[in-house]
Amino acid sequence: GGEEGVQRLLSGASEIVIRRHLIDCDAYPFVPDGWEVEEHQKGGQFEWSADSVKLHLDSVQQDGNYIGGNKLRKQLKGKPVLNANVLDYLLKNPDPIPEDWKKDEKGNTRYIFFWGTIYRYSDVSLFVRYLCWNGGRWDWNAHWLGHDWSGNNPAALRAS
């Protein structure tokens, strides 16, 4: 609230409250119509911050190379991948999403994947949902495991 707000803060009449972004990664995830959950790795309570997440590329994805989705899924096994609950929280609360998640160093749109939840569609195909900057807002979509993943398709992992 401008100068008046600063005065209230300095006089002790107001206070600054830091909002914590707690995400229940044990909850059952959002399931789009016609889909089902194939695998959902629970992760307890997760406190979101830019420092608590890292974007991970498999060594094969680097330098303009591609890796098949099924192979990448195997490569990520045992890594602290984040699940779709984090994706859905960020869609509802986009303010803490880092600006550099929109585009990579080369200016390409990033598609950030949440491998902790694998979905099945039409009883056959497996998909992973991703977060991306699209048309001036954050949005989601999904990628079929039968396709390839490139260098602008990082996985969201817990940083520690």
C-alpha cells in the first residue's frame, strides 16, 4: 500500500507474511477425463521453492540429441522425480514458478515433465504430463512415452 503501507509496517501495525507453498504429494492426482493413473510415486509433504527443484536432462538429451520416452523412464527410475500434484499446484499458484522455466538458454520453450505420475489413455498409451508457458500463461499438456524427449524436455526433480 505505498507510503502509507510502509508507515504501517514500520509502526508495527502491519507485518510481512511469507507464504509457504506446501504440496501434498501423497494425494491422488488429478486425472483427465478418459485417463487413468498407471503409476503415482508419492512424495509426502513438499515445500515448493525455486531452490527445492532442479530441472534434469539425461546425458543423452544434451547437445541436441533425443531419447525415447520409455528409455528415459527407465533412466529416471530411483531419481527424486516430482509428481503431477506439483504440476497442478503450480497451475493454480503460478507466481512462484521461476521465470527461466519459460524458455531455455537458446530461447526454446521448455516443457517441464512431472515423471512421478504416469497416465494411461485408451487402455494402451502411456503419457507424462508437462508444464509449459503457452500464449502468455502457464498450461499443461502430455507427451506419449512412445515419442522422443529432447533438450527442452527436462524432468522436474527434488533438488535434494
